[in-house]
Amino acid sequence: MRDLRETIIDWVEENREDCVKFLQEVISIPSPSFEEKQVAEFLAEKMREYGFDTSRVDEKFDALGTITGSGDGRLLLLNGHIDHVPVGAMVDPYSGRLMDGAEFGVEGRVVYGRAACDMKAAVAAMVLAGRALKELGVRLKGDYRVAAVAQEEVGGAGTVSTIVDSQFLADVVLIGEATNMELALGHRGSMKFGVIVKGRSCHASAPERGVNALYKADNMIQRIREDLSHRLPSHPIYGQASLVVTQIEVRPKASNVVPETCRFWMDCRNHPGFTAENLYDELNKMIAEIGAEDPEFEATVIPTPLITGRTFSGFYTDPDRHPVVEEVAKAVSEITRVPKRSLWTFATDGRMYSRLGLPVVGFGPGEERFAHTQQDHVKVTDYLDTIKVYTWLACRICGVSES
């Protein structure tokens, strides 16, 4: 197996220019959420070209590819999303420009562009790992599967479809979201809560005749920011819960009218020690306290998780229960270095597989801090090393019957 590992490393180094070019091509195809068709078809076609035994695009525009094993090994599924957030003010977001990382405070060459680190570099590496396996003549015992999914940034409908409609699953799942080449074993849950604050509208020229719902909401928002968000509990595995107001709107939307309602939304990253019920209670307690001080204050909490019946959306793959964590860590260390173990700050589609009882691990190029920013990029060396890791991991998890 050592000879095979060295052969994989050599293949990537010999094909490094092609590998970088492939990533640049993937980045050059715009794919905001709900507009993934073109990049999905491109990836499916490339998987066919590279020798995947099956490759197709489903109705959600997920690109699914499989290298079929001999049937007596474990199945490995690599999942990565192909949609991305809006480009915003990013300059040349689809250029895939090769440049000096010093501009972003990192060493070495980087590939720049929207979704470079979140997470087209990982998806490109998954596809190229399949190409490497085929060109090197590696015959796996178990299937190697790639799910390049749509709509992850807006809830995960793509991955849901691959599970429910296609039963595209495996014994071990790897999520390629950015980990900076470390090992991620899960993440906190994610909850969206809303609050509707009521007032009384009037002409803006005489604000004293009404009750400004925006001002009333601002009072509550300040208390959330300065008090509640600092009192959220921590967890020994998941860490600190967080709460932040992310959106606000008023009605009516007229510049010469004092608003009669103000709605704002919060994003809460939670853990088993701080549930939707806990947050609901905290917000209602705050409303009661403000109401006792201000008789004109009236607000209603919209606890979306409680309405939908959604359970805790975080997950953690316990190494004590899933020995495959050690296998993955060992495989990574044999290519790069011994990886640190941590949790993602953000949420991933890994939660969906974990709910099925499957072991889910995370490994990918790129740093979380550059995701969704104007500095979206990935280090070339990390990207190339990820191709090596994914290829080697397939050999380790699926097993090799012949080369």
C-alpha cells in the first residue's frame, strides 16, 4: 500500500496544472442557489470522461457519480455542494484567478473566486480523485461515490433529494466543507427565530400620534445584543451557543409613515444544552420585562423550530463509537500531517447523514473565515493535497482488490 500511496502523490504532482485548470473551470461557471444546472452538467460530463461507471444529474441538479467496486468493501460517499451565495461586491468573482496569497495574508499561490473555498475546490478534488483512481488502474472493493449537490446554502434540498429520491448513500460519509486541512467531527445546531413588534402607524410629520414599531423593536434588539447573547451557555463538545439578529423589516414600507409593525429575525447556533424551548422562553421573558417598563410595547415570538417540529440540527461523530474517525485521521496523516479535531462553526449537510446513524467526518481545503467573503480563495497546495487525501482515503476505506 505504501507504493500505491506514493504513486497517488506522484500522479497529482504530475497533473498539477490540469488539476488547477479544472478547478478554475468549475469556478468560472456561475452557480448561485437554484442556478446549479450548468455546473452540475459540467461535472457529470467530466465524471463520465474520467471513467466513473455511472454519472448523472437529477431533478434538483445534483451531479451524482460512482466508481463501482468489486462488492466486498465499504462504500465511501463524498458530499460537496456546488451552489454558492451571491457574489456581492466581489471583484471578478468567476475569474478563478491564480494569484499570490499574500493579498489575503496567506503564504503561497491561491486560486481566487466565488465558491473557491466554499466549496468548489473540495468538489473538484472529489471528481479528480476518481480520475486518479481510474488512470492509475486502482480496483476498489467498495464503491467510491461523489454527490455534488445543489441548494445547500438555502437549506439542503439537494442532499435531501439524493437521500430520499436516489438512496445515494454509503457506509462512510465525508463532507468536504472547508476545514483548513483539519478533521471536523460535527457542528452546532441552527435555529431561526422571528419576532413581530407591533406599533401604531401615523404620518411621519407628526410621530407623536403613533407608536413607532421600529423604535420598540430596537429596544429589544439592544437587549438581545448586550445581554442575552452574552448569557448563552456553553457545551463541552459543541462549545458556545451564539445568537445574532440578521434581518429586519418594517410595514408599511413608506418613508413618510411611522411603521406599525417591525419584524426581525435571529440566527441561533445551539447545542443540546440550549434548545429551541430555552430560547423561546428567554425571548418571552424579555418581552414581559420590557412590557412591564413600557405599556406600549407589544411583541410576539415566531419560534420556527417549534412550529415545524424540527429537532436539534447539529451532530457529532464520536470517535469512541465510530472507529472510522481514527482511520480517516491516519489516512490524512499519511499524506499531509496529523490533523487536529474540531467542529465547524457553520452548519453542513452532514447532519442529514448523521440522523441516519452514518459516521460523518469532514475534511476539505480552505478556511472558514474566507467563506462568503470578498476574499474567497483556496491555497493551491492544500487543494492538491486534498486530491491526494481523497484518493488515498478511497483506497483505505473501500479497500483495494488490485492495482
